[in-house]
Amino acid sequence: MSEGGARISGIAIALFIIGIVIGAAIGYVVTPKGVPASEYERVKSELERIRGELEALKAPREITIVAWTIGPDEPSVYRFENLKIAAEYLNKMLKDMGINVTVKIDGFFWTESWGDYKKRFLLAMKAGKGPDIYLTGHEDVPTHAEAGYIIPLDDYIKKYWDLVYYDVFPTLWDSVKYKGKIWAVPQDTEARPVYFR
């Protein structure tokens, strides 16, 4: 090796060693600090809370939906029975997905007068004990919406359109709209003929 090559190698080695010493000094001075103990405890506590919530969700649960429907004709009893059938389908779907929740339908099929039925609903709502599902005529949508007894369903209908609502005739939605929002789900239609002479 020539004298010039040895000198360059010596300088390179010296610079390399100086670089290591400087790096070690900087690393010693700027040692990363761990997470503060208070932050660690907060995150640990939050993790335990979330774990507890997840465990609680694994426990079997039953959700009861209270539904009031009215007849009085016998075929109208399916207004209530169809909800029970739908709950059975939903429970099967939940079970198949491994979700440990069952839905139960409670309530009644009313066969007395519409007036008494509506009065019972209004009294129950004022007492804070109204049903989750209430069958009524589209003419009640504005008064129930203004009283806060029902909520707009637009977001839910949009979210579940392909699963549930895709087959409702489009013109029926107008009957349950108020102030540009959908407040109910059309259930059935009727034809009321008028005869003249």
C-alpha cells in the first residue's frame, strides 16, 4: 500500500471512530424517555375498561321490543304476528353470526276502538311508558312528530334499504313524510271504493 493510501485509510478510520464517539455522546444526552407514568396508567385503565365492555358483550342478552298494533278484523292480527316472525328470523341471523343476543317481541294486538287505542298511546307516551313500535295511521305522523313521540327514520331507511326497504312502493313513502323527513314505515295499503247510485 502506498504512503498516500495508508494516510487516507488512517484518516477514514479516525473519522469513523470520531463519528462513533459523537453518536454515542448524542445518544447518551438525548436518550428517549418512556411514557410518563400517569399516561401509562390512564391508557392501562382505559384498556381494562374496554376489555370489560367486550366481555359484557359476550354475555347472552335479550332485547325486548314492545309493539302495539290494532285490528279489529282478524287478518290484521298479522300486524303483530309478523313482528314476532321477523324477530325469529333476526334471532337466527344473529345466532349464525355468533352474536349472543336475542330479540323478543312483547305487546299486544288491540281489538277495541281506534279512539281508545290512540288515547292509551298518548297517555303512555306522556307517562314515558310508550311502545317501541306503534301501528297507527299516516294521518297521525305530523302530531306525533311535533310531540316528539316519533323520530325521523331517513338515516335508518337509507342504511338498511337493500336489506329491508327496497320493495316498498316508492309512492307509499310520501304518506309517511312530514317536513321533508320520513317518520314511519308504510305497512299496508287499502282501497276504499265509493259507490254512487
